[in-house]
Amino acid sequence: MKARKVKGLKLDGPLAENALRIIDVRLAELHSFAGAARDPRRTKELHDMRIAAKRLRYVLEATAPALGPAAVQGAKDAKKLQDVLGEIHDCDEFAPRVEAHIAKLRAEDASVVRAAAGPRSKDLDPGAARDAPNRLRYRGLETLRTFIVARRDVLHSAFLREWERVEADGLGAGLLERLRGTTIEERDGND
């Protein structure tokens, strides 16, 4: 996913002002995936949302000394989203690998059992399946796949709860308002 361009940055401008522009764009980027990410089947959007959360987190962490506690909390919230979305992505990547391995083992077994019947066989003895070399591996791999699918579902539900929490706590317009209220210039004026 390509990052959105940030317009209006001033090379000689104050850090806080430029940081707020970047954060505004990164927040919009993150929120642009919110609708699609509610659908657990939208794996690409969930992954892109993780990348957007990571970008937001990094800019908040880098500018926290200038923007204050709201940036620190925003970075923590973005990290929580990034972490759970990363775990979901791991499941999305791992399940197909397990499925491919199961398919490979089944194909090997079918080939071995077929070969045991001989080239002129008219049928196959059902007991021939007992000689399939990988027959005992399926149960573990099927169980692993079941765990991955179930875990992903649990993680997606956890993501939705976390997303609702951070939205309610203001990871969006509310965050920008809090950040604008605690820039380094304003904090220095209060000392």
C-alpha cells in the first residue's frame, strides 16, 4: 500500500505544525479502511489498515516530544491496532500454507495407493488406504488449520472491539484536537 501524500508541509515551519499535517493524513488513511475492515473476508484491506496504523504510530512516536501525552496515547492505540491486525495477517498467510501442505500430502498418498494397485487393476481395495504414508499426518494438520481459522475469527472480533474503543476514545478528529491543544509552543508558554 502506497502512503498518501502529505500536502502543505513547510521545510522551515514548526515541527508541531508539520507533524499535525502528517498525522491528519495518516489518520484519514487509517480510517479509510474502517468500513472494509469490519468484514473479516477483506484480508487485503485488513492488511492495508495494519500498514496505515503502523505509519500513524511511527509519526506519533517520533513527534511525541513536541506534541505531548496525546501523541503518546495515540501511538499506543495505533500499536494495539497494528498488533492485532498483524496477528490476523499471520493467520491469513499461514492457513493457506497448511492447506497447501495437506493437499500435497493427499496427492502423494493417492499416488502411492494408486501405484500399489498395479497398472492393470480394475478397482482399488478399500484397505489400501491403510498403506497411505501420510495418513496419520492429516489429523494434526487439519486440527492446526481449524485452530488457525478459529483464532483468526477470535482476533477479528478483538480487532473490532479495539477499533470501536479507539474510535470512541478519539483516535481521529478527537486526537487531532488534543494534539493541537498540547503543541510544544503552547506547553512552553504554560511553564
